[in-house]
Amino acid sequence: MDSGSHQHAGAPNGLLRIEDCLDADGHIAAPAGTTLISLIARNVASVGDQVAYRYIDHARSEGDVSEVTWSQLGVRLNAIGARVQQLAADGDRVAILAPQGIDYVAGFYATVQAGTIAVPLFAPELPGHAERLDTALRDSEPRVVLTTAAAKDAVEGFLGNLSGVRKPDVLIIDEIPDSDGESFVHAELDVDRVSHLQYTSGSTRPPVGVEITHRAVGTNLVQMILSIDLLDRNTHGVSWLPLYHDMGLSMIGFPAVYGGHSTLMAPAAFVRRPLRWIQALSAESKTGNVVTAAPNFAYEWTAQRGLPGPGDDIDLSNVVMIIGSEPVSADAMQTFNKAFAPYGLPRTAFKPSYGIAEATLFVATTATGAEASVVYLDREQLSAGHAVRVSEDSPDAVVQVSCGQVARSEWAVIVDRDTESELPDGEVGEIWVQGNNVARGYWRMPDETRLAFGAKLRSRLADGSHTEGADAEGRWLRSGDLGVYLDGELYVTGRVVDLITVDGRNHYPQDIEATVAEASPLVRRGYVTAFAVPAEGPDASSQRLVVVAERAARTSRADPEPATEAIRSAVLDRHGLQPADVLFLPAGAIPRTTSGKLARRACRDQYLSGTLGGR
């Protein structure tokens, strides 16, 4: 990995230098007592008049811009924090149920600064996710809820229906005067205490709270800055990702490390008109470097619906694009590259990455200056746990996207789940992670914490081990993801719980989903789920395959039978599987997580209960 010797803009007096976060051996070791809150205080003192966060509001107009400088942010943190301290004690939970915007950013940081534990959630207006919000509130039991005047009625209505738990006090962020900050008492923030609870997206199981410490946050942001070459202080962020999502929080976190700024917009504003994202990236690209992040569907959606019009002045020449949060799609990158290459998008712009909430976020990414790379592996061998290369045109080829190298001061090993031993390169196993960025555990789930965060590696490879430099006696995080190393790069092949096992053979759902998407134009690309359900009858111990697809645009009246037969034929031919059921649903009917990913678990649950698509 990078050694921290980049040429980059020097740090203004008083600001953190990334070099100060490295020890003599180049390992990440932040100065004692360093937290995001202490770094924000540095920014207030050193670059107070510079913009910290910009929010582009598309709710009532086409781009109403509001900004907050570091000094203004510092004032708001003291004011909000003082009110929080009046209602909550040290270590109490404070939930943020606010719309996307600067008030959300201020509320999150103020909660952490006050010595309480932040719980970044969302306003109840988010459709289809009331159950997740209910689960998180019952689990975290916040003493206080922060919201805005615009969302107050919805929040209080939701809390009023929350039975069996103590009703939290509600504070309205944008009604708290700056003068309240005079009573703020600075809290001592031990770096090993919990900063916030990051609730998982719920794509594979009900959401759980991950305990993210101050040390983990700081370590992971420095890892991200070093890995993605964000050392130039003229690098800024653009993000529409939800601020309650781990990747969304990181996009507001890295400017705090070195006094940069991020431009934000609402997820709904992006979905309705993805060109807004491109325009915001272009505006920053014209004046410096810009980094953004999104999952597969966002790049596919933008290539379909976000192309600039004739005469639009779009410049993407200085853009870095992180793609992650699920196995990275080569098609998504290729489609986006083709659509936006005419606007200066570099071939090195895409940075396929791997991250999980239990590691705060960031684990691995593609090297600076390198193009995203793919390999083609034999499907049968991959199902058996072996990564064997084949030619691109092989009928048995499965494309896999490299997630590059693991971040500095972080270790990821591929482990045989049965023997808990490290596997050699080319063998598929579970990804285990170690580093100071790993979370403390799951909130109020001691047994699950011991299982996931307390793994012990029983044996390491004598040659070619990926544990070099790791704590030999330390515990490892079981990621629940399957992966493989090839030529020193990490490839993520899928989730353990998503594997479809039929007749003793494993199948990756995303591989089947890709086959389905290619089988018929009736299928809405990127909106397919494949999962296994118990078989019926005397062989109930086995599993059967179910495929659910959304209809493509302008196909609502088309007869699905030819498409269904084409899908059955393609899946049988390529995977040796006969789908037991193929369903077509209207666009938007497949359940999503709050981060926009298709939720296979929820889709399967609704299928089994007979409620999928309103059946």
C-alpha cells in the first residue's frame, strides 16, 4: 500500500497532517486523543471561514444551495450538544431522525461531541422501512431524538405508536438558537468508547447495531484517505448517499480529517434525476479533485437516465468513483464508462472496493492510478471453492471484479470455515478481518459478538500468508462474505447466507441473476433476485430455486410466458438448475434496503408468506 509519501498540498498550520497518523514503520497510529470531534475543532481554529459542507436542496427548487463553514458548524455543534446534555447523560443513545441535509450533519456530530452515543437513522417519511426504524429504536432505546421542524410531526407520530418502550424526548435541530452553546460542557472522549451505532442495512438479516468506536472511525478514515489518494487538500466529496448509511457517513467524515468539504444532496433527488449527481461532480471536477461513492445500481441508473444534454458543460476529468456495498458489477462499470467517457471520465476513475459495517466500512480498494480489473473464472470450479481462470468467451466463464489491495494497518485472510485455517491464494473461503478499524461488537448481543468478532485463526500459511504484521494472538472478524486472493488482489465472490445449494452444489445468486437479466428484454436489468426456498413434499430437506424479476419499462402489458420460458431455459443451460418458480413484478416491487440494494432476505420472506408484490 501507499507509504504516505505522496506529493500533496501542505497542511495549513494547526491542521492534522496524515504523516502525523503514521508510526516509524508506516502503520496507522493517530496522535493520542484524536477523534473526529478534535479534528473538527482543529478545522474551526485553522480554516474556520472555509466551507465544510454544502447541501443542494432539490425538494422545492432546482438546486437551492446552503453552506456551513467550519466556524459556523462549531457554533451549531455547541448549541445542539448543550441541549442534548440537558436531556441525556454520558453514554446515553441519541437518535437522529432527520431529512438529509446540514442539520443532519450537525445533529450527528453534536451528539458525538456531547459524549452520548449517536444513532444515525432516518425520518419516518422513508417509504417501506418503518419496520427497520421500529427495530432500531426499540433496540437502541434512545433517550433523545433529534429531528427538524419539517419532519417533527411525522417523527412524533411514529414515536407515539412505539409501544412498550420509553418515549424519548424530541429536540428540533433547526429551532435551537446558537446562544444555547454557551452552556455546553466539553466531554472527555475516550478513543475506545462507542461513537455511534451503525445499524446494518438488513439485506441478509434483520438490522443490528454495530458499535463503532472513536478509534475505529479515525483509523478507517485515514485508511480510506491513504488508499484512495485523498491526500491532496484540494480533493472534495460529492454524495447523495443516505447519511444513516456507513458509506454516507464516511463521505462526511473524511473532510473533517483534513479540513476539506463535501457537497451533499438527498437520495431522492438523485433517483428522480441522476444528472444532478453528474452536474455536482462536474462543478467540483473543474476546480480540483472530487471523490464520490455509490453501489452498482446507481451507476447503471445514471448511465440510463443521467446523460447530459447537448451543450451541457460537463467535466469529469478529475473524478474518483468508489463502487461497492455489494459484489461489484463489471457491467455497471462498463456501461457507465461508455456513457461518460466523452465527458473526460478517466479509465482509472472507478475504484471497486470492499467494505462492511463491522469494519466501520473500508477494507480494500483498487490502487491509485490503476484501472479496475476483472478475471474470468470457471463456474463449476468456483462453485466448488476453486478460482480457475478461463477465457472470456468460455461458456462457463463467470466474471469477477477485483477489489484491489487491503488497506494499510488492516488484514484480511481467506479462511476455511470448517477448519478455521488460512487458505492459499486461489481457494475460496470466508473473509476474516483484523485491524483497529474493526468495531467493538454488536449492541446488546454478546453471543453474536463473540461469534462474529472473536474468531481465532487456528493455522496460517507458512508461505504467502496474508497475516504478515497482524496480531498473532488477536481475534478476527468473521465477515460473512466469501472471497479469494488472486495475484495479491482480493475478489469478493458473495455472501455465505446467500449461497443457493441445490443437489449438493453451491450457486452464487448474482451469477444466476446475471443470466436471468440477459435471457429476455422483459427483465429490468439490475432488478432480479434469486434465492432458495425449502422444497415441498417428501424431499422437503432439499431446496429449490426461485427467481423474481421486475418488468422493464413499457412491458407492463407484455405476456410474461415467453420470457419465463427463456429464463428457465437459460438458467438450466448455464447453471444446470431448473427454477421452481419465476415471477415477474412491476418496477419497484422487489423490496430494497435503506441503501437501495435489493434485499434478497426480505424478498424471500415475502415470497414464502405470500405477500411479495402485493400477492
